[in-house]
Amino acid sequence: MFTRRTLLGAISALALLTSGGAAIAQENYDIALISKGFQHQFWQAVKAGADKAAAEFGVTVTFEGPDNETQVDRQLDMLSAALARGPDAIGFAALDSQAAIPLLQQATDAGIPVIAFDSGVESDIPLTTATTDNIAAAAMAADKMAELIGGEGQIAVVAHDQTSRTGIDRRDGFVNRIAEQYPNIEVVSVQYGAGDQLQSTEITKSILLANPELKGIFGTNEGSAIGVANGKREVGSDIVVIGFDSSKAQLDAIREGVISGAITQNPVGIGYETVKAAVAALKGETLEPVIDTGFYYYDATNIDSPEIKAVVYE
Amino acid sequence: MTETASPAGKPGLLAGIRTSGAYHRLLAFSGLLVLMVVFSLASPNFLQTANVLAILQATSVNGVLAIAATLVIITGGIDLSVGTLMTFCAVIAGVILTFLGLPLPLGVIGAILAGTLSGLISGTVIAKLKVPPFIATLGMMLILKGLSLVISGTRPIYFNDTPGFNQIALGSVVGQVLPALPVPNGVMILFLVAIVISFVLGKTALGRYTFALGSNEEAVRLSGVNVDRWKIAVYGLAGSVVGIAGILIASRLNSAQPALGQGYELDAIAAVVIGGTSLSGGRGTVLGTLIGALIISVLANGLRILSVAQEWQTVVTGAIIILAVYVDILRRRKL
């Protein structure tokens, strides 16, 4: 991907070789974003949003994250290197919020504002958190499911896990909305496939074989949704599938009609709002404790519309 | 630190290896210095005390792992399980301290014993069952990864109920004496491990056999030495060193993170190789490995401080590894 960032990287590398070390202009804020990941398309979309805000507000943004979401110590090394650089503000998506608190405290002591993004930090250090309201997003999935199955019947949930914040919120948001608003719909099974496509496929097949009357399944993240779609294909079922997030496979499945539609977070918005909040903090503006970065429902009818195209990724 | 020694070699050859070992370390050390000078010139933030301490802190876990890997690699073997074994040891510490509520020293001892035991198992599988080290430790890597997840119930184990646990890596005994230089304990532990293992390699029978196994295992066997026993001992020692790394990372994160660890073995092996230890065995030093681990950390930190995009950081690190080994090959051709 040859973007401006890549170019900047090459220029910085050149600057390194010529030992120049480009001096940063006075008003040009330097904002360091430390994310939970880097290679995954979701994080690249967050990065794209951050870059967009950087261009708009005329600030410099760096974006880094560990190779995978288990490398808590590598993330701390990135955070301490960012601190040593002396940025004007820091954006941080904690892998383990407890482990990061001493370093975040250092940032606060040095007068560097901290903005949390994607997932919160269990402390009052971050000035705000830019994140998806997962409970509301899953409730919207429940409304769409109810609409598509005609307001009655049995449904199931294939969730990605029972411990992470997003796993809990999406499951509860969906199940609670059904319980509160749709008395004729019954959630007969909630199972966990670790967000793994294959595992979710097997789970889906067993749910479908055990519940022949089933009308629909909600897959709570990208891997779960693809697993549900695969299971549906293998069994030859015609249930309604609602997914979450996006990927090439999920977009294709929606175009083919295997998945009826999906909720997408707004990763671009998460990146954009994080940088925007950092700039606002640097200008001394007060921030709301949580910035809801929004979510959308997309299906075959609006998948190619500009507003959906801007937030989904392949 | 002690010199490389090759007990199998004749005096003349021995002297040659001694000088070449020193030469390589000098080379690696100059490489480290060049990197530091370049980064210092490029950014005034690089050579700040706090940042240098952060670099050392970032080196401590990988450094200890790399020292363990050095032991095994000198015998001509390889240990792919160091990353997940580190996590396993951290989880064992979590079980002892958080689940069972036992006192701190027992947690530390338990983690190190778990490492030793696992190392002895790997060593036995390799020496007695004749499974190649690559396969044996690949298997152990997966077994330990799975066991960590099973034992912890796939959730991090926090050490909040063990006050002082995070001081093992994060506290600073040096800082109490020299307030201006609060070197974290984790870094001092790394140096301590380096000194002890250097001593073992240079001055003990175990050290001599470690090199001998890597130079010519068959010759050692034919001279009537119980090769299997020494090999198992080397893997056991490496395992206990990994146990120390497990304590360090758990202390730094104040938690045992059960999913962490896979991939860390590659950074450890990279540090060993940059430090001039030959993957074919028989040659290597702890000091070289330490310098190798520092080069990796300095590079990562410096490129981050210069705001180099992460994609390019990875490219540069890869190029440095190849360059380091190529320089080593050039040097050996000249011998």
C-alpha cells in the first residue's frame, strides 16, 4: 500500500541515514498512537482514520501496534519509546490496561494528554475514550434479526468469547434486546467459537442439527460470522445470518445472500476521533468521557453506498 | 566476562578461536555503538537516561531468553520452546502466588523449577529418544502453550495480592544507592544471569562439554563421556534460565498472560545469531548474545523515537540480522 505514510516512513528512514532528524515545525503537534494491533485490516482502517485527521488538522501522527494481541510487553516497549520521543499527546488502546498504568501515569506527570481508543483503560488517566458502543450495536443487530425472521421463532448466538469486553457487550446487547422487545423470539443457544472460523463453523452445524426449527444466528465478530455462514452452507440451511465487522469474505457472503447483513463498527472513525480529541485536548478544550464513534448496519442494498464503503474494509 | 573456549581444539586452534571470538564481539559492539551514535545525532531524546533505562528494561526479558537459547545453540541444538516456556513458568508463579496464596519466594522457586523440569524433559526427549531438537522443542512449545492456557483458564492471572511482586523487575535497588540512575532490578537480574552463565560456560565441566557437544559430539562420545547426561543437563540449565525470564515478564506486567510467548523464541534466536554464536554449534559467548539483544532493542527504540513507520522498522531489523551474520561469514572465510 503506497500511501503518504509509507512515503513518510521512507523519508524518515532517509533522514536517519543522513542523520538529519527532521525538525518538527512549532505548531505541528506530534501525536503518538499505540494500538492493539497493526497488520489486521481493522487496525489498518483505524490508522487510515488517524491519518485522515492528521492531514485535516495539520498534525503529525505515528501509529504502532504489536504483531498480535497477546504481546502485552511489546506494547509497553512501544509506549515507553513513544514517551521518550516526547510527543504532544498519546493515543492508546490497551491490551492489558493494568499493566500500562505506570507508563500512562508517567505521561500524565509529564503533562502529555492521553486519549484511549477502542477499549477503555481502567483508570481516570485517559481524558476520553473513542470507542464503539457495542451494546447499542448488538441491539441494532437484534432489531434487524427480529425484522428479518418476522418477529417470532427460535434464534441462536455464536459469540467470539465470554471474557473480553466486546464479547460480553455484544452478546448481552443482543440477548437483552430480544428479551425486552420481542417476547415471541427465543434465544435457544449461545455458544463461543473464539472468533475462529473453523470452530464457529462446527458450532453452527451442531446448533442447526440440534434445532431444526431455528430461524436465525447472530455471529458476534468477523470470524464468528464467517463460521456461521460456512456452517449454514455446509448444512444447506436457509436461516437468517447477521454478522459483525467486515472482511472480503463477509462482504462476498452478503452479496451472495448467505449473510443477510452485518453491523460494522467505524474503525476509520475511531482513528479519526482519537486524533481529533487529542488536538482538542492540546488546545485546552474539555472532552466528553466517552466518544461514541458510531456503527452502521449494511446489507446487499447499501453495501456499495459511499457511506458504507468508507467504513467497511476487505 | 569469560572467553570462548574449545576444549576439543589444539592449543593453536584454541588461540585462533579465542581471537576470532573477541574480534566478533568487538565487531558486534562497534555495531551497537554506531547505532547509538546515529540515533543520538538524529534525536536529542534518544540518549536521555530515562530512555536508555527503557531500552535496558526492554532488553531484560529477551536478553535472559537469548542467554538460555545460547546454551542450547552452542551444543548444536535449538530451543523453540523458550517463549512459551517463559509463559508457562509465569503461569506456575501465578498458580503458586495468586491461586494458592503462598509466599513470594516459593513462587519464584516454583517458576524456576518448572523451567528446569521442562528443560530436562526436552533434553531427555532429544538425548534418549533421539528426536531432533527442532522437532522436540517445537512439540514442547505447543504443549507448554496449551498447558498455560489450560492451567490459567485462558485468563491472565494477576499478582495484585502479592505486594512487592512487580518490584522484582520494576523496582530499583541501584536507585536506592544512586538516585540519579534508577536501573530497574530486571536489568540487574539480566546482568547477573549473564555473569553466572558466562562462568558456567567458561570455568565448569558443564561449560566445556557444552562446547564439546557442539564441536564434535561423536568424538566426545567415543572418549567415553556420557554424552546424553551432559546434554540433558544443558537443556535443564537453559530451562531454569527461562524460568527467570518468566518471573521477569510476570513481574513487569504484574500478571501472567497465558496467550503470550509464541514468537519470542525467534527474537531470542536473532539476538544469539547477531551476537556471533554459530547455529551449527561449538562456538558462542554470552557477552555476544547480550550485545545482540541490545542491538535489537536499540534498533526498535531508536526507529520508534525517529517516528519511522512500523513497516519500515521491520524491514530494517530483518536487514540488520542478515548483515550481522554475513559479516560473521566473511570473517570466518578469512581465517
